[in-house]
Amino acid sequence: SQKIEQNSEALNIQEGKTATLTCNYTNYSPAYLQWYRQDPGRGPVFLLLIRENEKEKRKERLKVTFDTTLKQSLFHITASQPADSATYLCALESQGNLIFGKGTKLSVKP
Amino acid sequence: DTAVSQTPKYLVTQMGNDKSIKCEQNLGHDTMYWYKQDSKKFLKIMFSYNNKELIINETVPNRFSPKSPDKAHLNLHINSLELGDSAVYFCASSQRDYHTYEQYFGPGTRLTVT
């Protein structure tokens, strides 16, 4: 079965720095990969989708890369702010549904 | 306007009871989902449903059943509740034929079984 690992349960960084979160997966290659943000007590919110034939995707201060050879996606937040503090989930497509990683809790300190 | 709404937000009940959680989406999406997020924050799909097929995660006990009165609603019925059912349940929706598959989640229902 598909296995997804977000290798850090928690990541603490200083405001203004770039946060880099990692998502690794095993077994077959998904058609696309998504990143979501989840705040405490709320449902996940979609951020970015990247397809298997795309290397990189950007949206404002967010950047996602997808390396199908390494079976890895990196999620970057540049010029991080305390408001970026949340849990970030990666999700892989599997037969039309999403399989989520356990998430990385990002804390941005002022 | 709330895109995906769930009721109730909190549900406390005793073991053995039967309960339902309601979900409605006003996005016009063709597919709806139920997820369970346990105490370790692991978000796991339970069901996906559109007007053509219901896909059930094989690990979900048959005490759980989705019911869809129409395209905008997918309710979750749970029979004979057990302590291990305590979790946060999220409803979500997406439009599959746009081939983007981004999902919109509801605010969650925290179920506590005592």
C-alpha cells in the first residue's frame, strides 16, 4: 500500500526565514500531489497541487517541488511570518482519492 | 457563505448508541468524502461518494454507513458506537471532472464516546 512520510513532526523557525517541509512516499507514483494547511480546531485548507509532469509550482510566498525519481515533494514558505504557524499536510492521489501524511507542525517565532 | 458545513460540531454520546453527522456542500461539487482524524492527527479517508459510485475504505467497520439524500448532502451514520470511534470527523467535497481534485473540507465534528 502507499506510504507517505512527512519527516518532521514539528519545525521551529525564525520569522523571515524560509521554511522547508518534506514529503516522501513509497510504491507507485501518484498522478498529482497536494499540500494543505490545517489550523487547530479547523478543517484542512487546500494550498497547492502539483502534477507528476511538473517540477515546480509557485503561489505567492509558497513553492512546491515534485521529484518523481526521488519520490519526494518539498514545500517552501519564503519570508515566513508568525501567521504561517500551522500544521501542513501533504496528500497523494491514489485511485482518485487522497492519502494524507501525518503533517508537520510549523511554528514561526517573531 | 460556508462552502462545506457539518452538524453538530461537538457530539458526546455513550457506547452502544447510534448517531448521525450531517454534511452539506453548496459548491455544486459531484463528489463528497468522509475522513476520520484520530488523536494522533492522522487524517484517514473513510468513504468517497459521487452519483455513480461509493468507494469504501476496507478498514472502515460496517457500523459506519454514508447516506446521500441528494448531490449536496452526505450524512454519516454510526451504529453501536465504541470508545475507539472517538475522533474528529471531517466531511469534504471536490469536483472530479475538473481533474484538479482539490478538496474543500468542513469544520469537523468532534465525537466523544464515553
